[in-house]
Amino acid sequence: MTPAYDLLNTFLHYPGDLTFMALLLFRDPDFATPAFESLGYYSMPDFVALGRAYGLGEESVRGIVGEFKARMPEVEAMVEESLLSGDAKKEYLRIFRDRLAMFRLD
């Protein structure tokens, strides 16, 4: 598997696939944060827990995730320049925005 596998938006090609990521976030497949148990998808508390497992503080993790939000104009420009159809472009951006919303920074 390529390290960038989870960057590929497979929802465009497999809309019935409800998995959020190709790989587990945590080594232990039975581990789940209370946030994941409640929401059913990875959100900011999950990435904070992952960051802590690697020795990162919460502010560092929030900063890294915040970079995705700050780069939204770049994502929009790349999608607009892509060879996707007009409908696929709209859907790609909708999915990207939905995923960003899962990582509320507040």
C-alpha cells in the first residue's frame, strides 16, 4: 500500500463503501475512543489520542489538522483543474468539506 492511499477519495468510485479510511487508525483493532464509539467515525479526539501515542501534544495535533482547513483554497483549485466531470468535482469537494467538518477545531 502506498502511504498516500487514504488521500484517494474512493467515495467517488465506490459510493456504497461506508469505511472512512482504508487502514485502522490504531494498532489495536478493538481500541476505540469514546468519541469514535459515539459518532462511528474518526474525529478530532481520535487524532489527539493518536498524536499522544506518538508523543505529540494536543496543540500540535490541532495545528496539523488545522493545516488541512487552511489549504481548502488549494484543494478547490486542484479539483477545478482536474479532469473530473463537473458533477464529480462538486461531489469531491462536498466529501472533502464533510470530512473537514468531522475535525472541528473548536
